Amino acid sequence: MTITWRTIGLLTLAAFTALGLGWKPAALIMSAVVVVAVIDAWMVRAVPETRREVSALLSRGVESPFRLETVGRWPRIRVRQAATPDLEITPREAQRVIDGAIVARRRGSHTLVPAATLAIGPLGLGGWYHRSGEPQNVVVFPDMPAARRIASSVRLGHFREEGKRTRGPLGLGTEFESVREYRPDDDIRQLNWTATARTGHPMSNQYRIEQDRDVICLIDCGRLMAARVDDRTRLDAAVDAAAAVAAVADQVGDRVGVVAFSDRILRRVSPRRDGATHVVQAIHDLEPLIVDSDFELAFRSILGQKRAFVLVLTDLVDVAAARPLANGVPVVARKHAVAVASVTDPDLAATLARPAADRAELMRAAAAIQLLESKESVAAVLSRRGADVIEAPLEDFSGRCVAAYLRAKARARL
């Protein structure tokens, strides 16, 4: 229960009457005001019913509708929804109805606490605070609208149609389909000598070019992926890119899987057809761990897989930190088509573009140059050892990863 500013005003006026009427009449007036305020609050002591409308599945960084309203006749009631740093709600408080938006800033599972209400009595002297409703769980996925937009672009041909071509051996195909009569333009290797001998005239094997290929995303969840780029971590960018690649793989009919790792294997989904949903569900709540990543362990986990496009999502810092990655790439590249992707740091470019005004800024610029040269050295080493190196700004990162995948598919590297 609470009293309102109206009650406080009346009590103040009653106190001033003590100057002319004395303290006893003023005390009686003040007591009467308090009693009436208590009765006024008592009249709205019942817990109001509230209705909250919000999607149980949100995408990180994407605005979604949010509505919270009271049910029934509550002429004077305020409703408030507490938010967290991970879930931003605008507005958070309103009269009777909050009709706004919710934005999730962090992937994973989160809980919206019950709504808080303040009902004011008919006289406006007293009110009653309540907790109304039940906690509600919401699951925050990576940026799925962006992933779906890229997949739609592939479907509509905005990405080059080469992404939809099948891989070789081109011409003959690799999967046996049927036996048919020989045609003059058939390759001699298609002849089925057993069927020819049995029927007495030439017969050819009919082959079908395989339509689906394997795609595996290796997501580094080590300490380097905790670094922030704009409003998200590098791991957020990696998970968004993996979701986009998985959505495109579903679109073009390939099998897709994922391995998330740090110093151990955290999540693993074997490549499967229509696997984007399984991939996103497995990685949506990944968080960076303050450990060094074991690339050898991650690469060992996929060596037994059939030939695939392997996308390694990590951070390229310096030669020493990337040595385990560089040592493992040649082994994996013998069997798989490998791409290593990293988000570029906009702060480095901004530091170099800004004139140095003092010694401190000059030192920062020198450090930025050294770090960029180190990243270029790592990229050169990885390229020489068989990896396609992708370095792109945050806004283009998912698209560049998808383009590398489609490029490898078009060049029959899968």
C-alpha cells in the first residue's frame, strides 16, 4: 500500500491549520485524511490481471513488438515492465497499456519478470502495488532476419547462380541411377558390359550428379572471441555468419553441420539435410570462454567426415596466437575446402585515419600498424597453406562468408 502526492498535500495543509486552530483540530484532520487514504487504497487491493504479448523467440539486435496491458476496469492504474541489460524495453512504464518494442542484446535464454502495477483508489489518495502475471522465458537467437535475407537473395539469384551448380566429376555424375540403351553421344566409360552381353546390344549406365554437399562451420569460442566490435562480440558475429551459411545451405540443398570449440568441443551437429534449424538451436547460446582454443582438437573432430566446405570462424591476431591454426590448416586442406574468416576491427582503421595530436596517439597509431601487419602476415601464411582467408567489416561479414561457400561450390572444390 502507498499514499499519493494528493494525500501528502492534504496532510501539509492540515499541518498549516495548526497555526490557527491549534494542534488538536489539525491532528484530527490529519488522522481523517490518513484513514480515508487507507480506505481508498483498500478498495484497489485486489491483484489486477495483466496480459503480456511478446514473441517467445527473438533475434539478437532485432526490434520486436511488445505489449503489456491490464485486463478489466482499472481506471487509474500504471503498469511497468522491468528490463535487463540483455533485454531492452521501450517504453518501460505507461498508464494501463505499454505498447512498445523489445530488443535483445544478448543471445541465449532470458526471463521477463512479472509486471509491476500501481492501482490508485477512486479518490486518488491511496494506492496499492502489485506483482501481476508470471515470469516468461524468451529465447534469443542470432540475427535470423539477416540470415534469411541472404538465403532469399541466393534463391532469387541476387548472388551468382554459380552457387546453385553441382559439383563434379562434371558431365558423368557420381551416383548410379539406372541402365539404359547406349546413345551415340555417350561416353565410353558409361558402357555396362554385363548388361550389353546379356541383351546383345550396347547398354549404358545412367549417372546422376550429386546435388548435396557437406558444409561444416567451426566456431572458435576462446578468449579472443570475447573482444567487442561495435555493439557485439566477435563470437556474436561468428554465430550470425554460421546461421547465414546454414540458411543458404538449406536453400541450395546441401548438408550443414557445426562444431563449436574452445579448449574442448562445446557443441557438435553432424552435417545433415535441412540442418539450419539444428545448427541455430545448437549455437544460439554460445558464450566466449577465457581459455586458449585448441584448433588441433577441432580439426581432428572433422577429419573423418566426407569432403566438405569447412568455414573456420575465429580472430586473426598475430602469428604466435595463430600458429596452432596455421599448423592444422594443411592437414585439413588435404581433404576439405577450407576458409578462415575474421571480422576486421574498425578501431584500427579509425586510429590510422586520425592525425596524431600527441605522443600517446602516435604510439597508438604505431601499435595499430604493427597489429595490421601481423594480421596480414597470418593471412598470407594461411593462404599459402591452402585456406581461403576472409577478412571483412561487421556489416559485410556474413555475406562474405556465404560468398566464399558459394564460390567453393561453383569451382567444384566440394
